Amino acid sequence: MTNKLTKKDINKVYRRNLFSLQWGWNYEKMQGLGYSYVIMPALKRLYGDDPEKMKKALKTQMGFFNTTPAMSNLIIGADMALEEEIGIEDDQAITGLKTGLMGPFAGVGDTLFIAIYRAIVFSIAAYMAQGGQAFGLAIPIIAGLAVLWVRYKFTWIGYNQGKKIATEFADKMKLLTQAAAILGLTVVGGLIPSVITYKLELTYKMGEVTLSIQEMLDKILPALIPLSIVMMSYWLLGKKKMNSTRLIFVLILLGMVLGNLQGVTAWIGNLF
């Protein structure tokens, strides 16, 4: 391979990746079309003077691809280094690189950049904003700029490591994925009682004795009702005909029922 990528080429790929990876998303190739557009500046540099190689490269890059956008920078960087080193003649190695890394990186990326990132950053920002602190509005912006910087570094790490990231680092992804998943579940689990704040305002009276149903439930397990709602949602999503849109309507209906439960029980009590 006589042509070499320049810093300008790699930075252009990085900028395209920020906005274009999800373009043309479809159920057949998912991010495949966007991926081929993102890496186009590198392909033009490497194969621009050979139309046949360019066609083969584009056909290879338009294959199935799907991972967390933030983690895709590592894969694209490694992809560019591999193509620069061995060329598109070994298209199986390039396809294997993408296929082998997109799954593990998606597991880590979804946990770090979606579950943990959104839960922590936006929860802190919302609580500060509710408390009247204007700085809460700046937290998502600062965090977003930090993610952009991380993705830029990921592009160059992937490029500099090249084939190494597809072999040595991939072998350690299972352990990293499990650790990240445990951390993500711990954070999300801790946020359940702060995000879902429903309390059962029901009391049982017998003479001078008053029993609060909510206090009794808290003694059994604090935040039992919020936890039950989350577990029910998780269970419903496992059903064949249930999807996230239908679950939203189920939760709206559940909220209406629970929200009016106290009034209904009071009305029944007056009947007797």
C-alpha cells in the first residue's frame, strides 16, 4: 500500500462519525450505510486511484454493522490502520475486525455511554436545576464536550493500535463487559427509588389504632413499590407481543390507577 492516511483524513472521518454513523439506518444493515459514508475519506485516500479496489472497499464497508456510536471510533480507527497496512485484498480480515469488535464494544458502550452516562449526568443536572442552581444546565454541555474528546481519542487509539486492538484487547472484552454491566446495574438500581417516588397513602384504622400500609411495606423492603414497577416492566418486555411503546401505555394506565387508588378506597370505605 503506497498511499498513507494523513491527520486531516483521520480527523475528517472523526467529524463524520459524530453526525453520520446513524444516517441510513435500516433493519438489514443497521449502521452499515452510515459506516461506509463515515470512512469514505480514508477509502478515497487509500483507493482513490484504483476504481476496482474502491468498489470492493465500499462493498465491504456497507456490510452489517451495529455498535454504540461512542465505541465505533475505536473500530473505525483500527479499520483504517488495517486497510492502510494490508489493503482491501484481505477483506475478510477487515470484516472480521468489525464483526469481532462491534458486539463486545456495544455491551461496554451501552453501559458506559448510555445507561451510566445518562443516569448520572442528567440526574445530577436535574436535581441541581430543581434546586435553583443554574450550573445544573451546564453539566450536560460539559459532559457532552468530554464525550466528544473521548471519542476523538478513541479514533486515534484505534488507529495507532491497529491490528493489536482486534486481537489482544478483544480477548479481554468479556471481563470488561461483565464489570461494566454490574456497575451499570448498580447505578440504575440505586436510582430507582429516587426516580420512581410513588408512595401508597393508605391507612387502616381500627378504633384508636392506625396502621400505615406504606410504613409496613418499608419495613419489609424500602422502595418495594418502585422496585416492583421496574421488575414488572422488565418482565413485560420479555413477552412476545410487548414492546417499549406498548409498555409506556401500560405504565400510564398503571400510574392513573395508582394515582387514584387512595380516592377509590376512601369512597368504598364511605359506602360501609
